[in-house]
Amino acid sequence: MDYNYLNELNEIYEDHEKLMENLKKALEEFVDHQDKYKRLVTYYYSEDFTKDMDASNRGEIGDDINQAVLSEDAIYDLMGENYYTGLALLETANDLIQDK
């Protein structure tokens, strides 16, 4: 009997095991970073953000200060990405649990 298919199945196993390790690490980092992310979102909805954006538009903030978060869409777009990533995680979790 030809057992070569076992080589392919072992490769699938090893690949998936590696993917799981990487996913666990990335998910742990993602979860650990959520408090910092929430701080960014709180800032986005604060008066400080509006004041800082106005000051940036008036040229009052020096060029030595990174002002990327003051663009109108940067944080908003990140919030969308975070939301849709959460949905994708839910869908994936649902598929994994139902597929047993």
C-alpha cells in the first residue's frame, strides 16, 4: 500500500501547528494592547484631540512632533479595522467551534 499521503498529512499538521503558535502569540499581543488602543480612542473623542488638531492646522506644533494621529481619518480608520478584525475573529471562532 502507498502511504505517501502520510507525508502530506504530516506537513499539514506541522504547518497548522506553526500557524496556531503564531496566532496565539499575535492574539496575546493584540489583547494586551487593547488598553493602549482604548486610550487612543478616548483621546480621539476628547476635546484635547480637537484642540490638538486645530493647533496642528495652525502650525503651532513643531515638526519634531509626530502628528500622524491628528489626521482626520487615521484613528477612525484604525477603529474600523479593529472592529472588523473583531468580527472576523468571532466568525472564525464560530466556524472552529461548529466544525469540531
